[in-house]
Amino acid sequence: MSDRPELLPVIAAWYFQEWGSHVAGVTVLDEQQRLEVFLQDDELPLLLVVLEGEVPVAAAQLKFHERTERPERLHWLGGVYVHPDHRGRGLAEAVIAELLARGRTLGVRDIYLQTEADDGGLYRRLGWAPLESLRHAAGMPVRIMVRSVAADRVD
């Protein structure tokens, strides 16, 4: 993201429409400011954006402490979003794979996530294992999952 900060408003609008609009008092500008911590390439937190030409079509994050009640769970996958016009093409899987590879090179061992899909959906297929069910701050149930990337090897 550091070389494309002009994309922050687009990504912020995606995230706001998908997850933030139901949170009272949160604006698109709040979301954009929250994303400014991702303006770096070689350290965490990371935000990867998939481009087709110059057009962003997907994004995902590797960040710290999505769920603060579990401080021992340090690294989290989040913000996995594919623009509706580009879904069904494997873009989520591709951006997640790249984040896992970068996380591994940065010494990340386990990556957690929360999903509204109780069966784990895409994440189960990609190797995440269910840990527990909790309630999101907005009150909806979420499934917490984990995947070890320390054992993944690229030979």
C-alpha cells in the first residue's frame, strides 16, 4: 500500500459498505484513517490490494489483535474483500496466499481470523481450523479460526 496511498479511499469505502455502515458513529473517513497504519510494505500490519491494470479489485490484511480479549493471539487475517464484479475468480485465495507467504517471512507462526460463516467457508478449505464461536462487537456470531504458517514451506 505504501506506493499507492491514493487507493485508501476506495478500500475504505469497500470496508465501510461491507462491515462498517452498521456501526453507529463510524464514517468512511474514520475507516480511511484507520487504514493509514497499513501504508508500509516490509513489516506488519500489511494491506495487500489486487489490481487489474490500475483498478483495485480485491484486498486483505495481516494485522495485530483483531480480538483484544485474547492478547496471546497476535496475528490476524482480516479485511478480505473482493469487489462483487470480480468474485468467483480465486482472487481472495490468491491475496490470502500472498499474505501468508509474507507473514511467514516476517516470522509469523499462527494466523487467526473471524468469519461470519460458522462452517468456516473458504477459510476451512484453505487450511484454517475452527477454535471457538464468539459474538462480534456488533452482536453477530462469529467463528474464530487458526492456521499455522510456520510449517508451510516453499521449496
